[in-house]
Amino acid sequence: MSKNSPEGTEKQKAVMLRALEANYGNIAKAAQVAGITSQTHYRWMKEDERYDLVAKSIKDVCYRDLKENLIDNGLKMIEKGNAAVLIKMLSIFLKDMPEEMKLLNRMNNTYREC
């Protein structure tokens, strides 16, 4: 079975998807592990709808897992008294608060008028 045969390509795609998961969605690292180029991965995404869906799903899950780990580690640091981490997390999570407050205020005013 050659690398360029349909079976070989499917095997390479499976290796790439496992590598993508193992490398937390990092395409460059996963492609290197899988022995392909990043361009090959993107071409497969364009050509193969199923591969595209699975690759995007893996990246999404890895991103959410990484985000949860960062939040957990940040909360642990805050519990130990690290004020700099607390300030940074507050700035990240509250950055859109003024816009959200405006939206809620508009919704409340609309509700009162009814």
C-alpha cells in the first residue's frame, strides 16, 4: 500500500487526526508528527467533508480543554493570593460587561414599557 493510494491517504489522515488531538489542536506540530505538511492537512479539509468536520471538532475540544485548564490553574493561583492573576482574569471576563449591561438595560426598559 503506497502513501499516495486511497488507503494510504486514509491511514495518513487517521494519523494526522490522532496527532492533532495529542498536540492540543496545534496543526504545525501535528503535521510534523504525522509526516505531512500543514498544506496537505488544509487540502484534505477542503476535499474531504468528514475529515474537515472531525479535524474542526478535535480543535474545538482541545481549545475548550486548554481553556478550562488555564482557568483552573488561574483559580488555584488566586487562591494562593496571586493578585496579578486575579486582576488579569477579572479584566478578561469583565471586558464585555459594559456592553452586556447596556443590552440588559435596553431589555429592562422595553419590558417596563409593555
